[in-house]
Amino acid sequence: MSHIVIVGSANIDITHRGNRFPSPGETLPSDNSYISLGGKGLNQSIAASRLSNKKIVKFIGSVGEDAFGEKIKNDLLNEKLDISDLNTTNEDMTGNAIIYIDSDNNNQISVYPGANSKNGDSEVEVFSNISEKVSIVMLQQEIPIETNYKILKVAKNKKIITILDPGPPKEEFRNFTDYLKLVDFLTPNKHEAEYILGKKINGKELEAAKEIRNMGPKNVIITLGKDGIVFAGEKVGRLPSYNVNSVDPVGSGDCFNGALAVKIYEKSSFNDALNFSIFASALSTINQGASQSFPKLEDIRNNDLTTN
Ligand SMILES: Nc1ncnc2c1ncn2[C@@H]1O[C@H](COP(=O)(O)OP(=O)(O)OP(=O)(O)O)[C@@H](O)[C@H]1O
Ligand SMILES: [Mg+2]
């Protein structure tokens, strides 16, 4: 069976909500605390698995030999996800983030990549060994860029469609001059697009997509939050977002990418794939949290939205 394979990060997020942030040296009781799954690789895997009919999504990544890693593995077993090649390493702890949110919803986040940095040649080899069964691979930049580069190379050799979310921005991508040329669908948000181009793009988003397209990717889709998307490549244009009562946009880009991978896998037209992805990502903003707010196929069917 052919698969969508996502190689990337898996984190545990520990959130504290309070009136204000603790000051240096201060111990401040918080009003609320919760643990959730995070990491762009994990988020995108959950989005794609929830939006596909069959069990076609495989997540390749690395967690530590600890309680956080156990929680990730247990929680992912409840999704329609293949995690048989999710590695457990004793070299570092599971990636995690400590998130403070104050009463105005500002956040302060400290991230420890931990086991995510251990994604290396063994993950490239795992991917290589299963590549005959893979039709799409999706990557982000929370694992070493060199690992992404090697996976993109294998994918190109095997004619596997490649999707890259270039977040978070990392300077090392410029060390691999053909990095972007190996990408079929590049999906930066506005900030990442500005980073790639090295300039502000305010009001010139479509031009920016075309400029990034000239750097090598076959298609560039810039996501613009509630302003929707612009795209340049085989098709060029702009689509508005769907109108929702958005309470938490965290992870909406990850939901967009997961949805896009599914529709490309299903060989939908480019326009239908984009439309489905902006619909799904709009729905992901109406509830709190990242992956826990991602819609399932029935949520897509049961919601009727209009565009902004
Ligand atoms: N307020 C909103 N209303 C409707 N749709 C939204 C809203 N915010 C985001 N979206 C949808 O989600 C897509 C991705 O959003 P955005 O560009 O903010 O991603 P991002 O910054 O990469 O997010 P993250 O990295 O946290 O997952 C947008 O293109 C849009 O379709
Ligand atoms: Mg993003």
C-alpha cells in the first residue's frame, strides 16, 4: 500500500495559565496547568490521519525512553496512525516545551528539542527501506536540516512527492544549495516566507510566492492566517480563509499541511486540495489547543462555512 510518510518532531507541551508571567527568581502559583502533545511532525501526522479514510499515514520520529515518550506513543495509538517506526532513544529525553500563557493570552515558550535532534541517518535508512510503498513525504524543520535534506534526496530519486513546511526558520537550509529544488510543495507562513527571502513582504504576498518559486520549489503556498493563502507554481493565485469564530490558531498551519498531504495523496485537483486545507485549518482554530482541536472527516462534512 502506498503511504503518506511524515518525518519530524514529537513533543510534550506543558502549559501553565496565570494572570502574569513569573519574574526572574520568583515562584508564582498558576491558575491552570495541562499537558498536551506537540511538535510539528506529530501535529501534521494527527491532522493527516484524522482527515483520511484509511490508515495510510506513517509517522517517523524519535522520543526518549521516559514517561513523556510513553505518553506520546500511547496517545498516538488512539489515532489512525502507523507509529511502528517511531524510534525510542536512550540518548536524550523526549522533546518538550514549557508554555506560560498570561491573562491577555500572550505566551512565553521554552522548547527543548531533546530526542528530536537524534533524527539522523537511521531515520533516513528507515525511510529509504520503505520508500517503494511511499507516495508522499512531508517534512518540517524541528529535526536536523541535514536529515531533511537526505530524505528529500531519497524521495526525489524514488519520484516521491515532497512537501516541506519550512518552520521554524533555520539558516542551515542555505548550506544545501538544492534543498528547495527538491521540494514539490513548500508551505511557509508569512514569517517563514520573509525569512527565506530576507525581506518583509507586506502587501506583496503573491509576488513573494513567485520569488520563492524562483528559488526552486515546484509550488509555493504561503499561509497568511485569517487572510487565507497565496500560491505560485503550476497554478498562481490567492484564496480567502473561511469565516469562523477563531479562539486559538496554534497548529492551524500544521492542520493545513496535514490536509494538503491527504488531498494530494487522493489525487484531488490543486484547487480542491487548497480549498479542503483552508476549510480544515479554519475549523482547527475554533477550539483550544493544537492537535486536540484538529477536525475529523465528519467535522468537515457537518460544517457549512462561508469564506472571508
Ligand atoms: N483566524 C482564522 N480564521 C480562519 N482560518 C484561519 C485562521 N487562522 C488560520 N487559519 C487557516 O490556517 C492556515 C494556516 O494559518 P497560519 O498561516 O497562521 O499558519 P502557521 O503560522 O504556520 O501556524 P502553526 O505553525 O502554528 O501551525 C491559514 O492559511 C488559514 O487557512
Ligand atoms: Mg506553521
